[in-house]
Amino acid sequence: MASQDSFGAKGTLDVDGQSYEIYRLDAVKGEGLDVESLPFSLKVLLENLLRTEDGADITADHIKAVAGWEASADPDQEIQFTPARVIMQDFTGVPCVVDLATMREAMAELGGDATRINPLAPAEMVIDHSVIADVFGSADAFERNVEIEYERNRERYQFLRWGQGAFDDFKVVPPGTGIVHQVNIEHLARVVMVRDGVAYPDTCVGTDSHTTMVNGIGVVGWGVGGIEAEAAMLGQPVSMLIPRVVGFKLSGDLPEGATATDLVLTITEMLREHGVVGKFVEFYGPGVSVLPLANRATIGNMSPEFGSTIAVFPIDEQTIDYLRLTGRNDEQLALVEAYAKEQGLWHDPEAEPRYSERLELDLATVVPSLAGPKRPQDRVSLSEAKEAFRTALADYVSEGVTGGDDRKPGVPQQEQPEGVTSRVDEASAESFPSSDAPASNGGGGGGNGSGHPDDWHDHAAAASGSRPSNKTSVTLADGTEFEIDHGAVTIAAITSCTNTSNPSVMIGAALVAKKAVEKGLQRKPWVKTTLAPGSKVVSDYYEKSGLTPYLDKLGFNLVGYGCTTCIGNSGPLIPEVSQAVNANDLAVVSVLSGNRNFEGRINPDVKMNYLASPPLVVAYALAGSMDVDLFNDPLGQDTDGNDVFMRDIWPTAKEIEDVIAQAISSDMFDSSYQDVFAGDEQWRSLPTPEGNTFAWDEDSTYVRRPPYFDGMPDEPEPVTDIVGARVLLKLGDSVTTDHISPAGAIKKDSPAGRHLAEHGVDQRDFNSYGSRRGNHEVMIRGTFANIRLRNQLAPGTEGGVTRDFTADGDVTTVFEASQNYQAAGTPLVVLAGKEYGSGSSRDWAAKGTALLGVKAVIAESYERIHRSNLIGMGVIPLQFPPGKTADDLGLTGAEIISISGITELNDGTTPKTVTVKVEPAPGTDQAHGETSEFEATVRIDTPGEANYYRNGGIMQYVLRSLLKG
């Protein structure tokens, strides 16, 4: 805690006879200081500084800077934020523990005490990212998937068991329990922490970008890279600039027929259009008071999709009610309410805090929506979904082309399998009748835009015109025959933390299933249907309400409690469907209740991905195609042959509320989380290594000692300029961490697949990249290997290939080219467009980049976390001159690039710009061109980041700091 108290803020708070030490915000007074009107989120940051003031890194001036925050000013004041705890999931958490284990060895090798490498803040990991929906549609799907999960991940889980024993204040929630963010809000989050008798706001950083889900219950927290999380665990504060805060005022109430998912997709579209990257978003106003906590958590979860650092809600009665429902004890409830009211953190619906920018939404205007086919912000009103799909389809198929002939080089084609035939209509596209325009309010729902089921018959079909067709006949193993075409829904998944924590949409989905089954409807036979709730509580209330059998009847059997389809753990399509899709290059669709739908993310066979509410996921499983108008086209026929429409099976808000009131109680949460860290017999029976340092298995293909500290001196060497670099990749706009970081299945003929095969691993045991994040040898081979990556240096290709200028510019894999460059001693750079590194907070997007030998990235703009992670791995992020692109500057990627001015960092300063010299390369088309130069902006934004870069990375900086001690 603080060694100084410049404002005399230390005081006490008595709650029901219990006394707590607190740091009072109202103690910060003086000219120009106005704490009362600060946004909620900045009050939390202010308390953090008051409590950790030490006179050196955190001073009275920093406290004054927050209290006197000028809403309209651009961020320029650095502060050191100390999160109360760290939350991790296993994909990103395993490499964190690998790094900590490696740091212990490095500490010992440098003559220090290995046990000093130990979490100083509570760290909790939820194993939720390793389950894959291999088995679906059967009563034993969950048990079989868990069994397969343990078989695949035994080495990783044993390693985590070691970590749980070796490190203090590190806890692991075992597999099969729930999704990290749902476990966080339902059990782990404290809202108000107590440690050593001091009460203070619960804050956290997490190794998943959707850590922001906890913002819904008033906890300020956000996603960071694994390397930043490691530093936070080791007591290092997070260096940040006091941000701009966007106030988002809510009024009204959601209309009948609109769901929390529709609301969050609307907000995502609004905030992405407004521009909130790097900013805090805070919700306020009278609409907040009527918004259930689960809906707030759904909105908070999507913060990375609109680009903000957080999307937070203040504390109020809804927060307390939720904490009570989820089993928090009376003492904690009383503390949260008393502390929030004492510190001015309790929501006042009439208050207007000072904000940098403001937006407003009347909840009554929200309409049923989808988002897709490849970005969360691409919202489409459900009434216009068919037309929007047809418009988008042109980007995924070539009219009149069949059999995959329009595939680009670099994308493997499959032979036409037996039993699968293809038919192309004589015309290149089928004609469909047009109809009247949709209703008012953007076609969102009925005459009033409400989406009320009784009004749905008033909608008119929006789609018109024509679309490409490539109808293909498929015969399943059981003899079922059908035709599929572009737009066939091949995955319908109720999945991901975003919605499966929300009882209203989960009960809504089950009621849609119930009504559909009662009318005799079935899912279409080509649809893979999966249900992966965020916690066991969902299964409990499904059972209590009697709704489970209806979901099972439609194939939505439980497949696991974890993050499945949303992160690419969808498992394979139905085999015969997969064969038909690949043989005929069909642009098929997934519909999922998730938060991410980037290209190549969900399933390698699926080109188009749509985010939707759980009830709509069920509806599309029944319809079987995205080329359907759910307002006007039937979903199927009942037992008497009559058409059944979505309006016939859509539940009312009262029906949903009645089930929630009857089926959900706090004892469900008490039961589910009673002994959450102990795990089942399968977890407890795993053999567990012991000792302060880990005994690495040289034959392991899951957990390997990484090379980050090999040969590291106890003092950093001077940074150097970059001379004679070559371009490894030239990329366009919106390249996400999914494009960069290894994710999904490991292909047999990929560099990673060949590496595993050479080490005796059968293809069936390859597992996913995410499961092998503890093995740098696999991960480096999968970096920049996404099947949808388009490298402009190798035009006409897709996937992880580039031109290797050590081999006359031949096209080869990114990994092999990197190996050749590193052998030749040639540094590498990456050129990119706007929003480089958006998406999940994948530390391997930065780790893999660094291990490939990339010394600098030059982009038009960056996503916040990835930019920070690059610095954390010793890669300097640079930005093209304002308004300029690589193409504007004549860069093709074939040039030789040198960057000067970086050495100014050795003087303790950070240069604002550096000079990039571009020379024509011998033996290329531009060999006789002219040398040019441009000034690139250095995106090392804080002194703390500069220290990380000088040390070669954040881990090296922390290790040296602890060594000195």
C-alpha cells in the first residue's frame, strides 16, 4: 500500500460493525480539482493512485492530474495503474506460466533467488479454451468431448497443476467448469476487494480481450497481452495515459422481440463508427437503471469489438441484486453498497459526469439484428439479412464457376469425393422475385420497429434480384439425401461468453426450441448444432425449467462448458458436408452467438460467419440457410404440412421472464462454485510434478523452455538502428491478431504440422495451435499462417506464404523465409495498413513476430493491445506519415529498408519520429529505382514502454528489476 498520503486520504469505513481502511476520494481537494463530477472509471483510477502513492513512480502530481482531468484534452499524462488481480484463460495463461517458470530458471542463472518470481497480486486461471466440439448431437457429447480434451492436453494440465502448487496466490479453475469471463462475473469478481484490512475497488487485467465483460458489474478491467499480465502478477504497474472517456447515455427500454444481443450489436456499430479506440466508454443515464446486469455484462464483453479499452457500468441496485443472486455473502453485499456510496461510485441516473465525448441511444429503437459476414461491427437488421447476404456473397464466389476453380493459388483444393455431385444452374444465377420495401425504422420490425412477434407478418421480404448458385447433392452415412448451396448454414452454435451468461437469451433460445419441437420442426440435416454454456448454472436452470429435452431434440446437446466455436474450436463439420463444401468451393455459413466472426476464425470450411442471439441461432438451424427471410419465409412444416414461421415460435418477453423467475435461484450458484478450484476426479488424479523450478521434458511437444532469456546479460545492451532489413510481409487494412497469431487446427502440410510429424506426433493428435501455445517451436511455425491472410508481397495467394529474397524472390512459407533471413543475419520488417493487430489480445501475435526475426512493424494505425505487445517483445511499432500508406510511398515490399534514429532511446528519451530509408534491391524489378526516405512516427507512447524496449522486452525488464531488488 501507499508509503505516502499527500492528501490525507486514509480513513476508515464502518459497515455493520466491521471496520475497513479506505482511501477517501473526497479528500482530494484544491484549485482546479473536481472529483465529484469525474466519470466513474476515473474515480476508480484516482483511488488506485491514492492507495499506491510512493512519491516516485506515483506522486501527488499524478493524483492531481486525474482529479483535475480536462475532458476535452488529448491524453498526454502517464500514470501507473496497479490492478488488484489478474485473470487468465488457458490458451494465453499457459504461456504465462511457461514464461514464469523460465524466468525462475533465468533468475537462478543470474545469481538471484528463483522464488522471487512469484505472483504478488492474486492470479486466477480458468481452463476454458481447450475443449473442442468434436462430438455433437448426442446425449454423451459432453462426456466424450471432455475425455478427448484430457487426452489431448494431459501434458499442459499436468504443467498447470505444477504451477498451482509452485506459485503462491495462483489458482486454477479446472476444465469443464465454465468460460473464464462468466466464472469471473459469477464468482471470482469481488467488486470491492479487501486485502490486509484495506477495502478498495476490484480492478483487473486479463489475458483475454473480453476481460471487459466484468465491466458490467462495475469492475474496471481490460484485456492485456500475456506478457503484460505476467508483469502485473509480478507487481509491475500498468503504464498508461489518462484516457479520454466517452459517455454513452441510455434511455428507454428494450422493445418486445429485441434481445440483449441486438442491443450490443447496435452499440458496437455505433461506437465503431464513432471511433473509441484507446478510450474508456462509460454508460450512464436512466436507461442504465432498467438494464439487467446480464445485459450490461453482454455489452461490456463486446468492448474489444468497438475498440475501447473498457465499456463500464457504475454500481447500483442491479449490481447488488446480481451479486446476491450469484451467491455472494451478505457481508460482501453490504460492503459493496456502503463503499460505493461512500466513494461516489453509486450510480445516479440523473447525474451528468464530465465526459470527453457523448453518445446517446434510446433502447426502444433497437431492432432484431445480425452481424457479418466477417466483422462484429457489420450489423444488419434481420429484416434485411437475406438481401445483405446476397450482396456479400459476390465477394466469396465467382458467378458461373464451379468445383473450386476460382480458388487462388496457395489455397489447397480437395479432390471431388465419391458420392458428392455438383450442379450449376444453366443460368449463372437463379432469379428470385422481388417484393415491397421493408417497414419503417430501417426495416427493423413492424410498424414501430419493435420486432414484436405479432407484427412480424407485416414485414415484407427485403431480398431481391439474383445470386450465384452451385447446388450440390449430399448423401449422409445414414442415407439422408439433400442439396446444399452457397449460404447453407453448416454451423449453428450457442456459444461464447458474450451471450451464454445471459439468462434472457438462453431461456429465449430454449423456448424457441420447445415451440419448434411441439410443431414438429427439425434442424436441417447439414447443420452442426452445438450448445456450450458459460457455466454449469445454465444447465441447472435448463433442467429445472424442463427445457433441456427440446434443445436435445434439435441437436443442441451440451458439448462442453468452454469457449468453443467463437475461438475456432468448432470441431469438424459433418464429414459429407465438409467434402461437398471443399469439392465445390461452396460459400457456406456459420451462425453463432459469439463476439468474433473474423475470416478463417470459426472453421476452415466456412467462409461467411454471422453473430446472432441464441434464439436466432436456433431459428437459423431450422431454416438451414442464410438465403432466407425469417420474417416471411417458413422455417419448415408442422406435422400437418402447414408452414411454420418464426413468428409462430418466438417467445414473448413475459414467457421468458416467467421461466427465469421460476427456474433460477442463488443456490444454483452456491452449488456450482462450492469447491470450484478442486476439480473432478479426472483433474485430481493427474500426476503432478513438484519443485520450485519445472523439470522440462525434452520430448514434450506441448511445453517447451522458450529462448527469451538465452544469453541475457544482467544489464541491457544499447539499442541499435535497423540496417539492411527486408520486408517479410506487406499487408492491407484490418489485419487482426487472428491473421497473425497461430489459431485453430494445425494442417498436416503446414510447417507446424511437419514439425510435429517429425517429432512423432500423429496427425489425429496435432490438436489446436491454442493448445500448443506453451511450445514456441510450433507457434513460430504458425505465425502469419492464417489461411485467409493476403500478403501483397506474394500477390494472388492466400495463407502463410511470402517471397524469399535470399532465394531469388521465390514464394515459400513465412517461416522458411524467416529462417533463411535469420541465417543470413538480415533483420525483417512488416508493412501494414489501418487497425493493424485488432481483435483478441493474443500475446503470440507479438511473440511469433519477434521470434521470426521482425525488428519493426510500420503500419497506418494499430490496435492498442497489439502495439503494446510488440514493444513488450522488443519490436518497435512505427507509423507511416499521417494520411500516407505504403502504396502512396511507392513501397512494394521488395526494397531494402533501414531505420535510423532509434538509438536516441539510449539517451533516456524517446524520439517522436525516425527516418526510414528505402533502397532498391538488386535482382528485383526495382533494381534501378531511386533511394527515398520518409519520417515514421514512433509509437512508443509512454516512458514505461520505452524502458521495456531498451531492455529488449517487458519480461527482461521485470527480471532485471527483480534481480536488483
